[in-house]
Amino acid sequence: MKMEYRSWEEQIPQEIKNDSLWNIKAYRLSLFLGELGWHDINRLMQDRQTSTLCEQISRSLDSISANIAEGYSRSSAKEKAHFYEYSLGSARESRDWYFKCWHVLGEAVFNHRLSLISEIIRLINHDPRPTQANFA
């Protein structure tokens, strides 16, 4: 499935875009990755060898944006860091699961997802201090 970020973004409800969380690039990209993952998981379910991995892939993908949202909503730097670390761990876990499934998804899809996940990791890891600037 080929989906462009810009066309996906146009479909996002205004209620989500109006929240200041939407300004966080890592959040936007991780939501997009979750959408792509939905389609990837449907494809992986069709293959006996990868069907058993689908729940784990889904959980790790969903956890990236959810933990960014949770951390962004916390007031203390320590709490923010805690959730951003969870998000980083989930991004790395997602990368690991995608690597294990690339034979079924194909090289082009795998390379796209790997690039997107790497960008999310870079954004989360940009600055070890838990500030909103990391994600702008």
C-alpha cells in the first residue's frame, strides 16, 4: 500500500490538528506510521510465518504516538522523560519487528518504514533533555 503523508494529513480531523500536540513532528510521523502499520499488518496476517507477530507489531507501533502524547501532557521534566523513553523504546521495537517481516512486506516497504522509524527515533533522541523543543 502506497500512502503519501500529505494526503493522509489532510484526512486528520481538525480536533486533532488544533491540539498543540499536533505541532510535535515525532507525534505526527508516529501517527502516520501507525496508519501505515495498519495496512502492513493486514498484509502480514495473510502469511503464516508472520501472522503470529502482528499483535506485537501493532502494540509497538501504537505505543510510539501514545507515549509521546502522554509525555507531552505531563508537567514535570522527569515525567516527560519517562514517557519519551517509552516512546523511544517502542520505536526501536517496531524497527526490530519490521526487520523480521521484511521478506513478506518487500524491500521497498521495509526501507520506507525503516526510514520513517529512524526519523522518529532521531526526533525523540535529538536532545536528551525532556523538552517540547525535541519534537518541534
